Amino acid sequence: MKFLGPLACKDREFLLSFPEEEFQPLAYTSAKSKGDYSGIDTSYNFTHDGRHYTCRAVVVKSDDLYKQQRKTLDK
């Protein structure tokens, strides 16, 4: 199975389970961003049609968006 795409919202706990200090800076830029991203290379387990799979996953976050959300939550 070859697939590149975002995880469904039901996997939010997986996405939020990584400590901040494990994220590494990424050299990525886009037309909409100056490139303040960090990420973690990990594995992801799931079941599809009764079969269990383990695949490589890269969890990426926008550092600027994270900082904005932390300010909102800290209020």
C-alpha cells in the first residue's frame, strides 16, 4: 500500500502524544509560509479490512501555529 496524506481527526491522540523536545527542525518552505516547521519520523499502526499494518509516519507541525495556539490556551 502506498499512500501519502493526513491522518483522520480520530487519530488526534497519536498526533499529540509526542513530547515537544522530540521534534526536530525541518528544512521546508512553501508559498504561504517562511518554513518554521518541525517533525518526528515514527511508525503508525492501523487496521484495514481486518489486516494489521505498520507504516512509516512523519508528524509535522507548524512552529508558528503552535506558538499562537499555546498563547490562546495559556490565557
